[in-house]
Amino acid sequence: MSEKNFNFVDEVRRRRTFAIISHPDAGKTTLTEKLLLYGGVIRSAGSVKSRRSNKHAVSDWMEIEKKRGISVTSSVLQFEYDDFCINILDTPGHQDFSEDTYRTLMAADNAVMVIDCAKGVEEQTKKLFQVCKMRGIPIFTFINKMDRAGKDPFELMEDIEKVLGIRSYPMNWPIGTDNNFKGVYNRQKKQIELFNGGNHGQSIAETITGDIDDAKFSSLLGEEIHEKLQNEIELLDIAGDEFNLEQILNGQLTPMFFGSALTNFGVEPFLQSFLDITTPPKPRASNLGDIDPQSDNFSGFIFKIQANMDPAHRDRIAFLRICSGKFEKGMTVNHVQRNKKVRLAQPQQFLAQDRIIVDTAYPGDIIGIHDPGIFKIGDTLCEDQSKLQYEGIPKFAPEHFAKISTKNSLKRKQFLKGITQLSEEGTIQVYKRPNIGMEELIIGVVGVLQFEVLEYRLKNEYGVDVISERLPFRYIRWIKMDNFDASTFSLPMDTLLVEDEDKKPVLLFQNEWSIRHAIERNKNVVLKEVSL
Ligand code: G4P
């Protein structure tokens, strides 16, 4: 950590907390690693993980991760750069784990969207983008793999606008595409920045900078590329959107950066601009109004629970996003939802790959606290006696469903205990058919691999074997309707009415046609994709 002495207000002001979103393989991990390289956390790139062979290096706590070679849970990394204290909320890359990813976005103040220049906007990016948009947080775009052949930069801008519905402002512009990437033109600084990576991005790239009209670039780049660049910049200046900070901070305009995480080209300029544009943690909405991060009272909310990091102890770690005040090790806080005092004895912070015990932490930081099974996702912890509650974390729409029961009816109690715990952690969502007992439950998950995680954990942690049967539903909608009455509600044949854990009525659909059908047949019904 920094050796300088910062007061509380400075500590809040220098915090930047963001999540990186992308479709698997776009380069999220590589970019994270390079940010750590520039932050001086690692000396040589390649040490965070050597992908395929060792995908689980950052968070290898669960057997299933090791078997599959994928990262099941998010991890949080903190590092310093230029007096900023940066928290990166890493999100699982595999598409099967996106509900955790969704929730992580609730704790982030900004998002960085990594896009593969050859592929453009891909499926998972679209879904994650929607959550960022819903929150109205600033979204930065990093077009990656520019060292390889890819789509035309103008085409990529159009892709983002068409598919995601957000306009972009290129902060820089690539020079030399299709295996000939040399650098970028920095539109803010109005200068050319040429990179020289040398050793395949293992260490920091060297940069040659200068004015766009500087004659040296005609010889460095060749006249054709230099002229093309001059024309393209002119076109962007005339026909492109203007830089509008307010729109960026409201998530209506995305600043766009071109680069190559692998070779480090454009990584540091991206980081610098990002830090320049983003703001420190902002006031956060609660039932008592917006809470100022600089207020004296400590408060935060739990956005993620990770169980059994150590199988021998069955411990759970609850991840808490600090929203206001200063956190100090050992402090006693009010657990609002349970109306109980809890002592935060062994808080952990995640510094690059290491977990360390943390003494102090500030708004924007994430700490991991030991959870003896008392916390739920969305719970608020605060220092004073008030009834402060941060806005809940939505339940995101599962896309896969299964009917599940225990093989051995004598194990029913264990079965229900396991299901309840996994549901509290947010691994699964549980539904029940009205008038049918708890012996048959319907489980909804965002990604199919969660079924495997569920079966594995029920067996290994609770000693329960289950019978599960996949159901053909793909869409879920929460019913918003005054005086809902199931007996008068008209449903398509292939649709199922269930209750969620809060006994709210929910519909499971097999296709979009049935959703439209249900809306047409039932006046005054509103069907929602997320439940708060
Ligand atoms: P992810 O976390 O988003 O899933 O992506 P990750 O960083 O693991 O990158 C996926 C693949 O793309 C890796 O190759 C990585 O080296 C490559 N990659 C990332 N950034 C760039 C880039 O700027 N340019 C090029 N050309 N490739 C890039 P891999 O073959 O799957 O793994 P590895 O054998 O290289 O480790």
C-alpha cells in the first residue's frame, strides 16, 4: 500500500472500483494482469495465471473448479497506481456463472467492457452490459487484440451502437491494423503514441510520442498509414460524437480505447484516461436516502457469499462492499436485517493473489468477512443504530430449470438445509408449485453448470443424493399485478405458475411467444425480468 499519509477524505477520493466484463476469451484476464503489471504488483506478466493449464490460480478453492479448469467465483484485486487505490472486481469468465457476475456488478462503480476486435460485441457482453445500463454506471470499452486482424474500427463503433444501443467516443484511434498495429492516436492529448513491446508484453511497453503532423511519423509509419490516420482523425472530429463527460458518467456514452492487452499496447494510456475520467465512489441509494461515502458512519452491503473455501471448516466468506465511513478491524456493527450486533473480527482483503487480514478499509473497498451462516446477499451492515438498508440486489432471471428431490426421503432435512444455504449464497433460485410440499422443488440457475455445482455440493457437504430432471423452461417472469388471483389468470398450456422464496408469483415460459400470449390474455399484468 502507499507510503503516503492520506486522511479519510483523501482515501475516499483516491478509490476507483470497477468490474471488467467480457465474453470468454476476449482478454479480460490478460488485461487484468497487465493492469497489475503497470500497478507494480507483479514484475512480469504471465504470473497471475498461465491460462489453460492453470485457470484456477487466483481462486482455486473448489474441487470442481480444478476439475473443470475454470474460475467459478469472482475474486477482488486491489492495487495502487499513481496515488489511486484501485479495486478490480474480477468476474467469472465462463458463461455458466453469470449470476455471480451480475451481482458483482452491483458492487462496482464503473465497468470496463473488453471486446475482441475480430468478434465485436458477443453474447455474454450483451447480457452484462444490460446490468451496467440498468445501474447507469459509466462503461469504458477496451477493444482488444488489435495486434491481430480484426474488424474495421468504424465498423466496431457501429456494432456497439447497433447491438448495445450506446454511442461511443473513441478516446484513441488505432494506427496500423491487421497484424500491423503500431500504436494509437490519443485524441485527448492530441498526440501519436507508438509502442514498442519487445518481449511479448512481459514488461511495460516503451512509447514514442509526438504531434500528428510531426514529419518523423511519416518515416516511422510510412506515408500511407500516416496519411490514412490523419484522414480518419479528421473524419472522427467532424462526424463523430463530441466528448461529453456528463454522458459518460451517466453511462450514456462509452469512451472507447483500442489496444492489445497481450503486447501491452495501449494499456497504460487506457488506465490513465480511465482514472482521469472516473469518479470516486458516489453516494449510494438506501431506504434513508442517498448515503454519502464521506459520512463518518461505516456502512456497506453484502453482494456475494462464497462457501466452503476451506472444506475442512465449512466456512463462508461474505463479500462486503463498503459504502461509507472507515472500516476498522474488530469493529462491532449492526446487522440490519437480523437486528443483531456482529463483530468483524478477521476481515480479509484481496491483494493481487494473496488474501491478507485488513486493518482499515474505505468506501469503494471490498472486504471478505467470516460468515458463520448469518448473512444473506443484499444484507446491510452499519455502524450506528439506524435502520439503514441499501437497495436490494435483484434476483436475475435464471435461464435453466430443473425439478429436484432427494433420493432418500430420510435425508429430507439435510436436503432442505443444503438447498436453503445454497439459495442464501445465491448459487440457485428456488421455486415451489403452489399446493405442493417441499419434497419437490424447482431450481432455477443462470448457467447450467450450477446444477452440477448444486449436486456436487449437496452430496459432499450435506451427504444428500438427489434426483433431478431438467425442465424445458427458458424464461422467467415475475408477475406484478394488483390483487393477483391464480384462478382467474389465463395461461398458455406450456407455462408453469410457481412461487419464489418470498412467495411471489412467478411464471416459467418455454418461449417468447408464450410470454406475449400471457400478456395479451391477462389485462393489467406486468411481467418483470428481475425481482427486487
Ligand atoms: P478471458 O479472461 O476474457 O477469457 O480471456 P484471456 O485473457 O484468458 O485471453 C484469451 C486468449 O486471448 C488467450 O490466448 C490470450 O493470450 C489471448 N489474448 C488476450 N489478449 C490478447 C491480445 O491483445 N492479442 C492477442 N493476439 N491475443 C490476446 P490463449 O491461446 O487462449 O491462451 P494463452 O495460451 O495465450 O495463455
